[in-house]
Amino acid sequence: MNPVLRICALRVEAPNAQVLVDNVDITLAQGEVLGLIGESGAGKSTIGLAALGYARGRCRITGGEVWLAGENILGATPKRQRALRATKVAYVAQSAAAAFNPALTIGEQVCEGPVRHGLMGRDEARTWARELFASLDLPDPDTFGRRYPHQVSGGQLQRAMVAMAMSCKPEILVLDEPTTALDVTTQIEVLVVLRRIVREFGAAALYITHDLAVVAQVADRIMVLRGGRMVEEGSTDAVLNAPRDDYTRRLVAERSAADTLRASPAHAAEPLLSIEGLNAGYHGKAIVRNIALQLARGETLALVGESGSGKSTVARAIVGLIEQQSGTLRFDGKPLPHRLTERSRELKRRIQLVYQSPDVALNPMHSVGEIIGRPVEFYFGIHKDKIRERVLELLCLTELPETLIDQKPAELSGGQKQRVCIARALAAQPDLMICDEVTSALDPLVADGILSLLESLQKRIGLSYLFITHDLGTVRRIAQRVAVMLRGEIIAQGATADVFNAPSHAYIKRLLSSVPELRIGWLDENLLQSERPAESNTLTGELKYAAQQ
Amino acid sequence: MKRLVLQRVLAGVLTLWLVSVLIFVGTELLPGDVASAILGQSATPETVAALRASLGLDHPALQRYGLWLLHFLHGDLGTSLTNGRPVSEDLLPRLYNTLFLAGYAALVAVPLSVLVGIASAIWQDSLFDRAASVLSLASVSMPEFFVGYVLLLLLAVKFPVLPSLAAVSPDMAFSERLYATTLPTLTLLFVVAAHMLRTTRASVLAVMGSAYTETAILKGLPKSWIVVRHALPNALAPIINAVSFNLAYLIVGVIMVEVVFVYPGVGQLMVDAVSKRDLPVVQACGMLFATAYVGLNTVSDVLAVWANPRLRHAR
Amino acid sequence: MKVFGKEVPMSAAIGMLLVAVIAMASLCASLIAPHGETETVGDVWMMPGAGHWLGTDSIGRDMFSRLLYGGRTTLGLALAITLISFSLGIVTGFAAAVLGRKVDQVLSRIVDTLMAMPVLIFALMILSVLGTSMPVLIGTIAILDSTRVFRLARLVAQGIAVQEYVEAARLRGEGLAWIIRREILPNAVPPLLAEFGMRFGFTILFVAGLSFLGLGIQPPYADWGGMVRDNAQVINFGGIAPLVPAAAIALLTIGINLIVDWLLSVRAVGQAGVIA
């Protein structure tokens, strides 16, 4: 059978002549889903866009061919390229909020494609849009199109984007991280709907993501990319269960580790941090209510919740940054003043905060040495010559090369920057380190490295961590105890094994069941078990056009 | 949205009131005795006292302000110190002249600069764009009097096409008036249009670089459609902002231009009054210009709210 | 092309050349000028010729020399004003950004009120009361102009103050002075530099404009705006005398704007774009 998409020897370069995609070949059969896996910078999005004959910004496609519908879109005239886009191959972006025009209604933008390409009349397009909305489980499909993008939720907008892509009934869909920007529980809903639509339409798809477990649920084949090159390719089963390449093996190992508990069980110790009845908020509005936490020395307590649950607020309350807070805070047996200004320098030193995004957590005008050296100088008043020695020690402790000491943050990689942030926190020799989503912005393998570092530091120095995250895999990996937050309150707290294996609250059950496991068929099992609506066949016969091409 | 509009209008009124206070403070309450400053050489204790009494400077400041504002709102703009006539008598005909000049310039400048600005953004880096950028940069850097005198030299002296003195009288025919004011309008146009062009171009470029523009490209839509249906509706708010923000230049520029071409407008009047220390006239002219400025800004704020799709269709 | 080792587009290089030439010439006015500032050397309004490269003015003084001295006066005044307004604007802008909401509210209200009128109108009113002496000129323009700098400085400082590295310094317990000096200031330089250029350009136009209206620097001192005013009549007879100083103003400002445009495009610096 003829492949619907054939990419040969694709080569894409950045404006500074850096090679983004190097000699990549892809073949896609009708109705087949190919997962493109890789870390950031691997070139997956670039390949996805190249399938439409497009390169972002000033990047250029300098080599190769992209064959679809019997034509090489790279060699076609601009007019022909435009004709092929959306009609033969459509793109679904990562962020729906950015992809939709705020000045036009959703319906206008969904119907625009088929009408402008001459495929349908206005009314026909509107009817078709309504059917798409219904099959994507969007509320009030008849009137949904009249709303503006800012009037609907993130998950709904993402599905609307899928509708927009399907509006011209393309043979090929390029899905660029379609669920990455969403909350875990929303992700799963969109994933279900996506898979259903792709199957019903018989469309071929390139599914781009960095999450192996997600791709395991939707893809027939997987291609692993690294540095713009193909590393491995094969059926989903083969790649996940019998990976040939070392890089692939590491990716698989890291992801499957997230499914199993690894943190060593907690040992009883006196509490280092104890919180009772904490209420905190801004401008008279309470964001978190009645928080009670206990953290023992040398232990890691994870604080888990989705966006808006208030976990960051708890962290900020502990360091004293919230204007209005009440309740009891005790640190090392003594009361902890609520406000930062009321705390002694010693107290400030003993509790350190590490941020999520190292790009904004490090002053771009300071060198690494200055950044790490400042706390040393500030807290311990050490003489200038000794500071450099100490900084080198800290670099060594965080597994960073000594040469970094005079470099500026812009010259470092994401993982290195985060280690510098950790080194800066360590320079104060704290008792408690609050890690606020410190691995969320990093690639899986890099994040794994950071987590290993944190674990080893805990074993060597006896650091205690309050680890804030939304990722359950990380919790299993690193936390002995966990507290789950929902809408400003803690709904469960205890040893990780207890909380996860015997969930006490419906939300926790839902949370746990929303995170895909690295197992083909997990999604189907999950749908059968849970209360989620099963894949319904709301499409009429007319819409299944798979066989006619 | 109505609530936001009302807010903006109220803010405008409040600002105007604050400005009146500012003007009053700026002219009547500053250190240095106003009366002796006005009398200059001929200041003797008696004459100063007499002037102070006649100007009502003995009364408490708040009372003077209240009276002044009250009179102003009733159209009584005080009496000129230089010729003893009521200020409104001299001001009104000149007001018409200035408005004519400003309106003439604005009517040409706004469509011209917006269209060229949009075109420049669409064909970025083309010859057209580069030429427009160079010209507009030069224009905003040149003082109005430079442009004015160059145009005067070229179009009124070397090749006498237009009159050098913009002499207008109340009983002129409309077309005659247009002819007489073309040169000053052209001068005004240069600087104001250039500012508007640059800001418009920057706004449209910003909109064209957004993610939804890329989505439209990936949908295979033609460029003209993308510009008209996707980019412009979003560029509307920043363009409106740019235009009204820069129309403020018109207010300032008109003063310069009136002096260059000896045009009998409010600007010319104000400058003369300043050099002669004719305070009532200065106050009246100042209030007039300030009202125009605040009014323009308020209208621009309101239009910006209307043009913003997120504010027009709230959640 | 390269200037001091940094890549610079042709336009910015031309701008730098213009500014450098004019600034240098004005600085060395007393060394280069062939005649004195107030010395009469020939007939009135002579066209450019042997002894007077740019002709003579309304009472027979050498235009070229007057131009050089005028440049010194205009540039010197504009620089003084810009430095004062810039310092004032930065101090108040930073204060508003880092000293908390109340300070911010108060300062912003004051600035908003001062900005409710165009600078020219406001300046005209104050000059009508206080006269046109040098200190009044400098003070008035500097204070009014500082409001624009305030807006930008506040925006820039706010943008930096919310970055996490500033919060990290606060958490450490660093004092305010240290945070401003070592965390905020180094990152604020690029946008502020562009703003300085813009204010300088505006001030030159403004000072020249006031002098042209007869309300700025008083004769017999040469300053470009005043020179335009003095020689304005001859334009009706085809003389070019007023165009000479006016062109000097234009060239200098063009040069400054070329540099500012480049600075603004290079680092995608804050386009708060507060003009006039």
C-alpha cells in the first residue's frame, strides 16, 4: 500500500547554520500513528512543521523531500503549498491559547479552512464543525462555535484546535505535544478524544511528545530522536520492551521507574518542620486553609497537587513571603516567625528555596562563582580568598565542572543551571531545602540526574526536602512521605506507599488513574475500569472516509 | 465593557480637573511676586499694590481658584493684561483657525500614515519599507521650523506655488482658506505622520509575529486574507493607541507651525502672551490645549477598550 | 561593520559618526571657529563664500562660527537637562518599583498629573511666570522630562524585581541598597541606555524649539534655535541663513535616533516607548 507521507533525508538548519534536523527519513502508512520521541532540542517539532513544508522563524529547510498526495511539498510553488496545507496535512500546536486568534470566534476559525480552500460552502462547514465539536465531547456543540477563545477552558480549547485541524478532513495529522501544556486530569480526557478521532477518521498521524507513556497509548510505531538525528525506530512494542539503542534504553528505564516506588521507607525522627492550622492568602482572600504538615530530619516530604491547588503558596508561606498568614509554624523545636523580616539571618540561612525555572532564578549578569559565592560571603563572612575554594567544593558536590566558575548562566545548559541553583542553596548549609517544581522544566533524563543528585546529597549530608511537584512519578521516585493538595487544602498525608496504594479520596484515585503507565493498552484498561465515558461512536457514517481515498 | 468605558471617561474628567488645578498653581501660586514681575521696571510699591488688588491676588488661594474655575466654565476667560479686552474675544476666532489647521492636518495624516504603516509592515524589509523607514526617521528628527522653512523656500519662494504667509481672515471662502493653509498643514503633516507611521508599523509587526498568524499560515490561507482577517483586527487597538497618542504631537506642533507661518491661531497667541507675561491669556490658552490633549487621550482610551476583543466580549 | 569590536548595522554607524562629528566640533568651538561668537565680519546675509563658509547672519556675523558656539550652548544645555532629568527619573522610578505599593501610588499619581499636559504647554506657562533665565529653563524642562524617564525606569525595575533571582536575594536577607545596586541595576542598563538617547534627542529639539519661539536662551549668546529665529526673515528672499542651524539640529537628532533605533532592536529592550 502506498504511504500517505514519505519524508526523505530531511535537513533543516537554524539561522546560525546549526543543524536542527539531520538526514531523517519517515514513512507513514494510511491510518498509522507514528510517535516522535525525544528531549527538547531533538528536532521533533521542526520535523512536524517540515511535513507541512514550513520552517519556523528564520530556519531553512536545506535538504530532502516531503512526499504527500503524490507531490513533494518542498519543491512545490507557494500556491500549491498553501493548497496542500490543512487539506492534506494539518497541524495541531502545543498551546491552543496562542494558536487561536483572540479577535475571532472559535467557529469562524474552524470553518475558515474548508471554506477558503473551496471544499465546502459556509453552511456545510458550520454543520461539519458542529459534528466535530460533538464528537470531541465539547459542551453545547451547537453554540460552542460562537464563543471566543478566551471564554473557554484550556482543555476545551485544545480540543477545538483538533476540530480546526480536522475541518478539511486531512489524511495526515501532525500533533505537536497536544497534551503537554494541560493538567494531568485534563490531559487524559484530551488523549482519549484524540485517539478516538484519529481512529474514526482513519487519519495517519505524527504524534510528537517527550512522554513515552503517553505515546505508548496512541502510537503504532515509535521513532526516537536525539540532536536532530534518528536514534531508533520500530513498533511500539519493540521499542518499549526491547529497545536496541542505549539512549532509548535509558529513556524507557527512566519512565518506567516513575511507575514504581523507589524511595526508601521513612525512619522515625524528630520533626524538623511542623505546621499547624496554616491559612495564607493575599488581599483578604485565603488561598490555602488549615494546612498541617510534619517533616522529619533527613526526610523528603512531597507536596503534590495540580495547578491552582495552592502548593506553591504553602512553600512561600514557609519561607515567609506571604503577607497574610496565620497558624503555627515550628522549626527545629522553636517557633518560626511568619514574616521574613521578623526572622534572624540564621533562620533565613537554614531554610533555602530552589525554584522551578533556572533561567529566571539566576542573575544573567553574574558569574556562577559570584552567584554561589554570595551566600558563602553573606552568611559566614568568610574571607575573599577562601570563598573561591568553597565555591569549587560546592561545584564538585553538585557534579559540575570547575571551569564553570567564571561563566555566566546563559552559557550553561538547563540541567547545569539547575545544579547551580542547588549549589547556591547548599552554600548556606541549610537544614531544610524547599524544592519548588525543580525538575518540571527539565527533560526527563536531565531531571533524573537532578533527582539522583538530591538523593545522594540527602544521604551524605542529611538534608531534609519539602518537594513540591505535580508529577506523581517524581513523588514515587524520591519522596518517603507525601501530602496531596486540592483547592487549597490537604486531603491526604502519609507514607507514599500508603497514600498511593490505598487512595482515600476520590480525587486521588482520579489523579492516580490519569497518569499513563508505560504499558501498551493501559488506556484501554483504564477506560474500562473507571467511571470515564467510554469511547462513544457519535460520528455518523458519512464521516468515516478512511477507505475511499 | 460599558463599565470600563465609563471608568475611562470619569478618569478623563478627573484628569482635566487636576490639570486646571495645575494650571492655576503653575501661573498664580508660584514663588516670585506675579504683580511685580508683570510690572517689571515700572514696579513701585503703590503700583504693585494696585495691580495686586485689581488682580484679586489678596484673596486666599482656594477662593481665587474657585472663582477662576467658575468663570472659566461660564465662558468668562478673564481680561487680557496687554490690551484690556476680554480674552474670549481674541481667542474664539483664533480657535477656529487653529482647529481648522489641526483638523486639516489630521485628516490627511491619519489615513496616510496608517496605510503606509500597515503596508510597510506587510512588506517588511522591502524597498518600500526601507524608504518609508528612512523618511519617517528623518522626519521625526527634524524640528518643525526646519521643515517649515525648507518647504517655504521650495514651494513659496523658489517655485511660488503657495503663499508664504498663511494669512486667513474670518470672511474667507473655504477653498481660499484651504489654499492659504496648505503650507503650514504640509509642515505639520511631516512630523505627525512620521510618528504615527513608525508606531503603526511597529504595532502591526508585533501582531504579525504572533502564534495565531503562524497557525493561519499553516492552514494554507493566502497572505492577504491573513493580514485582513487575522492581523488587522488585533492590530486595531494598538494602531488606535498609536494614532491618538501621536495626535498629541499635533497640539504641540501647531504652536510651532503657527509661529513659522505667522498664522493667527491660538498657538501664536499663547507664545506672544508668554513673552508679554499676559497671564489670563496664558491660562486660557493653556486650558484649551490641555482640554484637547486630555480629551484626545480619553477618546483613545475608550476606543482601545472597544477595539480589544478580550474586553469587548468578557467572560 | 564593526565599532569597538561590536557588530553594528550601517545605519547606527552613520548615526554614531554624525553625533561624534557634531559633538566634537561643538566642544572645540573656541579652537576651530574662525571668528568670535559676536564678531561682525561682513555684510548681512551673505551667501557662503571664501571667508565665511556658511555665510553671514542678520547682523553680519559669521554663521559657521556662530554655529559652532551655538552647538556648544545647545548641546551643553541639553546634556545638563538630560542628566538631571535622567537621574531624577531613575531615582523616583526605582523607588516606586521597589519601595512598596504606597510609595508607588503616590509617585505615580504625581507623575500622571504632571503628564496630563504636553511638556510644551506646561513649560510655556511656567516660563510666563518665572521668566526665561537659565536655571528656570533647566529646572522646568528637567522636572517635566523626568516624568517620562520615571515611567520607563519604573517599568524596567518592576520587570526585573519580579524575577526570581531578586526574590532569592530578598530571601537571603540582602539589604535594599545591595539589591538595587547588584541585582537590578546591571540588568537595567540596556533599556535605560536607549531611553537616555531618546530623552537627549527630545531635549535638543525642545530647547531649540523654545529658543526659536524666543523663550529660551536669550541673545547675544548663540544657540541654534535662537539663530533660526534671528535669521527667519531672509527665507522670504531666498536666503538660506535660518536653514543652517536648523539643519544642524536635524542632523544631530537624526544621528541620535539612528543609534537609539539600533539599541532598541538589539536587545528587544522594554518598548515602553514613552515619547515626548
